[in-house]
Amino acid sequence: MCVCMSGGADQRNALLDCCGGLNNLDYSKVDIFKMEVFKYIDVYEPRFCVAVLAIIFNPFFWNVVARWEYRTRGLTRLFGGPYLACYSLATLIILLNVYRSHSMTVAMRAQARWEMLASSEVFYVGVAFVTIGSILVVTSFLALGFTGTFLGDYFGILMQEKVTGFPFNVTENPMYWGSTANYLGLALMNASPVGLVLTAVVVISYKVAIFFEGPFTEEIYRQRAQSCKHKCR
């Protein structure tokens, strides 16, 4: 434990310096690390830009289309029923996600590897992330079912009750974070600094999606519960 005892301005300076305060941090090492990472990344490279756009577009697309469907039932009318409409949108979402994964892989291969990550230890950490991510994705799909996974709530295909078992007792959005873990694992396995940056973009895009999806989905089930109460009276 350290004790800082002085008066006035000297005391304030001592408080900052005490115990290795902010003034004692070596910011040059942080800057060197950032420079080292971005030395391997060309953010203007076309394949990198395509990957970023694909990552951002996907959750934006399915949120906009699903909300439009909820408010207008446009897809349900077009396909003649909610299930076929949901399956059709799900097929498009799957294809978009396949393209996103492909574009990220292409972007990683197009730019340099980072030798600091090119070790067997980092590779096996990446394998662990892919394994964990795959478990989260598969088990959440099994728990939710096809329509539950692919926005069936917005088509009026509601689940009887909230899923609370594994993996939802581990994380609230296992499909999203499992997918993120997969991308992080692939980036580490390929020693790709571009992959790490793209994974960060995935995290941001998913956080934005969750911010809008969570309250909207809760409102759908709140209205269903309210409707059931009125019918039971």
C-alpha cells in the first residue's frame, strides 16, 4: 500500500503518480502495438471493404425485412402463408451468411499473416473458439427450432414459452456469440490481423442488432400475453 502525503498542487500530482498512476504508463508501447497490427492491414483493399459491407448488411437486412413483415404481412401474403414465407426469408439469410463467411475468408487470405500469431498455441486457441462457437450455434438452433432461429416471431409463429435451458442459461444470444467465436477462432487459426478486425466489426454489428431485436421481440410476446388475458376473461 502506498501513501501520498503533501499539500495543494503537489498533493494532486502525487495522487496521479502514486501507485504507478496514469502518468507512469508507457503509452509508446500501446502505440507500437497498434502500429504493428495495422502494418499488416490495408483498409482500402477492395476485398476487405466487401467483407465489412457484408458483415454490416446482413443483420440490417433481416431486421428491416422482418419488421416490415410484422407490420404488413407482405411476405405472408406473397408466399401464401407464414411458414413458407419464414422458410423463404431464412433461406436468403443463410445464403447471405454463407457469402459473408466467404468474403471474410477471401479478405483474410488477401492480406498478410501476423507472425506474432503464427504459433501452435494460438492455433489451438483458435480451434477451441471454433469448437465452443459451433456448440453454441448448434445447440441454440436445436433449442429454438428452424422458425425460432429465423425470426418466426415476426411472422406470427410464436414459441409456447421462453427457452431458458442450455445454451441460453450461459449467454442470452448464443447464436450471435457462437458465430462470433467461430470468426475469432478462424482469424487466430490463420494468424490473420485482418480477421481480428473483421471479427470486431461482427461484434459491433451484432450488438446493434441485439439492441433493436431484443425489445421488439419482447414486445411481440408481451402483446401475445395481453391478448391471451383478454380472451380468457
